[in-house]
Amino acid sequence: MRKELKRYSSIGNRAGILLLCRKVLTGNIEDLSSIGASCSFINGIDLNFKCGIIAFEEIKLISIVDNKCQAKDILYSHEDENLFIAQLCRFCMNALIDMDLINIEYLKYNEIKNAFQIPMYAFSMECSVYRNLLITFGALIPDGTLFTINECFESEFSKRVAHKRKISQEQLLTQLEKERVIGEKGEEFVISYEKKRCPFTLQQQSKIKQISVIDASAGFDILSLDDEISQTKRYIEVKTYSGNVHFYWSSNEIEAAQLRAEKYFLYLVDYSQIEKDNYTPIIIQNPYFNVRNLSIWDIRPSSFLISTSCSSDQLREIIKPIQHQSIPYTLDCNEPYMMVADSPFETFKWTDVNQEIMHVFGDSGTILIGGYKNKRQLAWILETGIYNIRLGRRAGSVLGQKKCVEEAENLILYDIYNPKIFQVYNINGHCERKKEDMIALKYPTRCPGSLYMTFEITRNAALETYMDKNIISNLLANLENHKKGTPLFIEP
């Protein structure tokens, strides 16, 4: 039935949908042929009877046997039609969530409008009929390519989403168990592979041990021998994957790899191949160096452990003055939702800064140091691959400093409230963009400025892993008269 629903976009107008409800949601057994005839050719009524019956049956509003239908859960009420409409909308919303016709992961909170919104692409194709029913009765309010959930339905909708996510968590546990089993089979394969890799004696084979079953915090899974002659130990971390080559690498495993260097190995095992004869896993020696320094790897932090040695009382005293500090930003009257730096950018020479940053980048190229103010701005930068500087006639305008823009090779993008958080990017090109260009790119401010210099960037995760986490803090601390948050160029 879902496939058939793709052919339709709407059951009908408000009057048509309510007419259908009056006819079929009675609680009695109704003849569909008779209902279809009675719903035809009525002035002011727009109703696709066949579409409505299919749609109602699919979400189990009605059951059909031998061309007879009967309502199951909610009945049409003449006394309070508005109450019935609310029940119908809630029933449809719940059904769409339960049947995975809406991707709830795309549900977002709009702080400005104080409302929950769903983008159009979150609805599946066979969902158009129900989506338009909800729009017809005001449960969903169109807003461009988004739909705002009517506040009357927020509470019920939120409860259903929470229930759905609870089920998803149970599914996640099932998936984690499946991954655990896959991981164990991967380790068993490597144990067998290691015993066959060299002409080890039985005594040597007995020294090949699966450490992870006893000590999961060792930082490696298997202890083996490098060869049958030297007796050098080989520390093996097994990563079993399905599909494209990928794995999660914990901080504990990374530290173990750094400590053991050439004696540490990553074995990447394709789960779909381990039953095949003569299958050989991908083996990476000294991954602390070879994974972090090869640009083929896309390294993304998925979470951070945040901790402190301060007591609760100490932390309260430290945080208290920070909460009241003023930040040297001005509010642009044209951009009420975005803070902007007092000047577009600043320029400095290598001789003006500490030498720490030169050791990372050399002293031949120009470096752009830029900050972001909030998660929304960072998300836009990551999504578009663009970093921008607002242009104008204020001090530091690019109009008088064109050379530093043209020669910029790298960008360090940092959190202006915590400079220890940063990413490194290669600059591939730059161009000026006008207000309408930024609007087309969905620049996250209600009223963009008239002109920007934009930089096309790509992540250089390998380089940033070697940079000290205090490198930006030290740099900013050594710059005289630098205004917090203002982008800056460092020139040779």
C-alpha cells in the first residue's frame, strides 16, 4: 500500500477529509462502494476517495475486509469537531513516527521562533498524503522548506519522539552486541593468522595470547611475536570492520601505540573476508605515526572527556567571575543575532609572534588565524567548506591588505572562548562574495553584510595532531593590541 500512496499527494481539502471521516470513522461496519458513491460530486468538496481509504488503512485508522471497513481507534464526533481534528492529527503524527515515515533525527529546535521544526526532506515520499493532511488542519505550519510543529501538538509529539528514541536505544544495544561478536571473531581470526604467519614452534605459538579477554584496558588486543628468530614482541590492536575501511581508536589505544612505536601494529580485518582461504588483513606498523601522517585517513573526534581536579567549591569560585566578564565585541545594528568583531582583521609579521607556530608551518607562507563564536557558525563553516572575513571601510580592511589574502596558505580555526579547541585547514582559494551570495549559501545571520572575502578550505587533520593544544593561546597572549576574536594574518 505504501508504494501506491506515492502516486498521491493529498486526500483532499478540509471539507473533503472531514466528509470521509464522517462516513468511515463511525464505529460501524460500512460498505465502501456505498460510501464512495455518496461522496461523489458534492459542491465545495475536494476528495480523492481511493487515496483516503488507502491512507487510513495504512496507518490502521480503519480495517477492511471484503470491501467493508470499520474504524478501530478514533471515531468522528459531531459534538466537538475541533477535538476530533486534534485527535486525528495526533494519531497521524504518532503513526508517521512509529512507521519511520519521518526521520526524527532531522527534528530541530529553532531558538528564534521558539519552536520545533522538521525539514521537508525528513518526510519519506509515501508520507506526502499525511503531511498535507497535517498542514490542512494546522498541525504543521509551512515555513519555506521547513515545517513548524504547532505548539498545541508539541507535548504529544515530543513524548512520541522520546518513546521512539528509547526503542532506537534498545536497537542500538542489539547493534553493539552484534559489533561485539564481530570484534571477537576478528580477534579469533588474528590469533589463528598469527600462529600461521611464521614457522613458530608449538612453544612459541603458546606465547601468542589474546590479552583483551582478561585486560580490556591494556591498549592492545593480542600479544604475539615479531618472528620466530628474534623473539621481539608484537603488540596487536584488532579492528574488525564491514563495508569501507573504518575503525574507532580510543585515547588509551593511541597512547599504547605511541609508547610502543614500531612494536605496535593495527590489524584491520574485513569481516566479510575472514572465512576465505588465504585472506590477509591490512597490517599497519607504528600506526601512531603512519595513520596520523597519511592524508588518506579522515580523522574526526567523536567525543571529548571533560574533567577537572578542582573541587566543586573551587570550580564555583573560578567560574563565578568568568560568567560576568565582558567580551570585547559590538552588536552590529544590522545583524541583531550575530556578534561581529570590531575590525575585519589584523596583520602581523613572523617577528611579531612567538616562534612556536613557525616550527609547525615553516616561515614561507602566510597563516590566517580565525575564530568562531558559536556552534551554528562552526557548523556552517564545516558544511560549506568556507571561512569568511567581513569587508568594509573599518581599520584593517582587506582593501589595503590584499597581498596577505592572496598569499594565505593555511587557516587555523579556533573557538574564541577556548583557544585550545582548534582545527587546521589548507586554503585552496579565495574570492569576494556579496550579500546575495552569502544569503544563497545560507550564511547564519538574518542580515549579512554587503561584502565578504571568503576562503575555500579543506581539513588537515594530520598536521593539527602534532600541534600543542596551547599554541593559539600562547600566540594570542604574545600579540600586543590584539582584539579578541578578530581574524589575523601572520606574514613572513
